Amino acid sequence: MTTATATESAMARSEPTAGPQSVGLLDKLRLAAAAAVAVALMWGIGWLVAAPGDPQMAVTFTLRGTRLLMVLPPLLVLVVVASAVGTVLAGPRWPEGGCFAMAVGLAALALRGGSMQVALAYHAGTEPASRHALMMAMGFDVLCWTLVLGAGWATGWIAWRWLWPESARTRQHAFATGQGAAGTDAQSGWPGWSALAVTTVVALLVIWITVARTPVAVIARGQVIASVAAGLYLGALAARYFTGVTASEWYALAVPAVGGVGFLMGYLQANMSWATGPWAPYTLLATTPPHALARPLPVEYLAVGLAAVLIGFWSGQNVEHAAEHAAA
């Protein structure tokens, strides 16, 4: 081993560790406080900004009654503020704390509006063309929410690195050695995209299985949200366990990927060719979802999914640290 390599190894071992290791009660309370502030901000001011023309309608960027260019800029500003404030409140133990708080706040905003059941009743119709149009609009909505959450994610990380540079050194060193980049993760030996792939596949399977009793059942919003949360949580937990990738960005990228696949399946199944036999009459109901994965709203996929995937990532991280301590 060369002198330079030995020096780098010693520096890596001496760096402070980023992330929720040895998380105490105070750290958890700080994270909860950050989420509570974001919820209050989005429930109040966020609703004034993003409320649809009909308050019973779903919170979206693309459906009638919502003016994209008038809603997107102020909501972006609000999300950036929520992420920055959440980062400050969450503290140095949670590098993604502001991002988590922002996601929880947006999930609360979504709950003030209607569900996908309402969106289907307002806009779906019974012809494949109308369902195609709605699924395309929902796919564009996923892109809009991805932009919003991406701005909040970047803000949270910038604020965390600026406030706690000592805690950020480990991550910066990891990037310098390949961790979190497009190549192989420096610690696990797995490429970063493997965590994205595992999280996405597991999440889609779980959501598909649990989101409804039958393909024609009425959309139960609580079940939909629980299904999205469980799918992304278990997906991130499985990916963290099997790949060991330590860059949270790869897990977060699975959230828009899952939402995009969901509405792509809805678009491809807009003719509802699967509805045969006793389910055939349901094709005449506009409120029948064209696919099980099209039951959540885009904001539910993105906001609930991001919060859940971060919890799964942290849980997997804690399990790994506990195993390391036990083996030491």
C-alpha cells in the first residue's frame, strides 16, 4: 500500500460520519418538529397557492381548474423554504431531513384535495381517448412534481452542507472516491443504479398487489397511500440490504420512476381490455381506473413515496450499523 493510499484510508476512518447513526430521542424529535412545521406551512399557505378551482378536486398541475404557470413558481418557492427550514430544525444527524419534512408537508397538502377517484369522475370519460388524455396529463404531472421535489432536495442538501460542513466531509470524500456517482459505490462495490432498480421493482410489485382488492374496486384513499408508502419503504429497505449503496439519491430517484411507470401502465391499458366477464360493465364507468398502478395521484406517488423511501433508507442504514457494532 502506498503512502498516499494509506493516508486516504486513515482520513476516511477519521472523518465524521454523515447520516442518522446513533440517533437519539432528541434527533427524532427534531425531525418530527421539522415535518410538523412543513405540514403547517403546506396545509395553510400551500393550499392558498395550489388549491384547485373546485376545492373537492385533486391537487394537480395539469387538470382543468389549475393554472400551471401561476401555481408552479410560488409552490417551488414554498417547497424550497420548507426544505431549508426543515434542514435547520432536523439538525446534522439527518442529511435528508429537510427533504423528508418537505415531502411530508406536500403529502398533507394533497390530503386537502380530492383523490384519483374524483379526478377520474371529473376528467376520465368512458372512451379510450379520454382515458389516454388523462393518463398523459398525469404523466406530465409526475414531471412537474419531480421538478418541485428536486428543487427542495437540492436546497436541503445545500443547506445541510453549509450549516454542518464537518458532517459533510465524509460525503464529499465519498464522492471523490466514486460513491454516489454513476460508477460503482465505493463502500458496497455495487453500481448506484442497482439501488434504483431494486427499489423501483420491489415498490411496483408491492403497490400492484396491495393497492386494491380488485381492479374495479372503488379507490380507497387510505389504502392507496398506505400501499405507496409500504411499497417505497420496502423497496428502499430491500435495496439497502442487498446492494449496500449508500447514496440516498439513487433511492429517491425510484420515486418518480415508480409514478411514471404507474401512469404509463394506465395509458397502455386505457382501452381496459382486461375488463372481461363480470368486470365488463365497469368499462362504462368513468371512475374505473384503467390500471391498478394508476390509482394514486402523482402528488401521492411523489410526496408519500419520497418520505417512505427515506424512512426505508434510514432503516436499512440503522440495521447495517447495528450489525457492524454487533460484529465489532
